[in-house]
Amino acid sequence: MTLDNRARNRVKILYWERNGFCLWLKRLEAERFKAPPDPGDDAIELTAEELNWMLDGFDLWRNKPHRVLRPRYVA
């Protein structure tokens, strides 16, 4: 997937489907897509679930995962 415009209102997705490439384009009328923190990246790899979240407006790069907890043993 590439975000190639400064307005960040378009997303292009190039993918392989069984016997050829498909190009999918979505342009938002009033909103902006949430962009990754490093605009120098040419392509972004997402799972299908992450793609759906991004298209729905969820910011994947600012969301922080849960803290890793380490159990403490009590003797």
C-alpha cells in the first residue's frame, strides 16, 4: 500500500489475486488517512484486519500495545 499525496486523502493498494495484479484506489472526500510516522517509507505491509481498521480511520501507528506483564513468584 502506498500513500502518495500530501493531502493524505487517497490510498492505493496493489495486490495479487490468483492470476493477475489488482489495483484498488480509495479517495476520501472530507477526511484524511492516518499516516505512518515515517513518510520516507515507500510501502506499508498490513494484515487484512489492519487495513480495514485504517480504512475506518483508526490510527495504527499511534496506538500502543498493552504493557507486557511479568508474573512475580511468591514463595
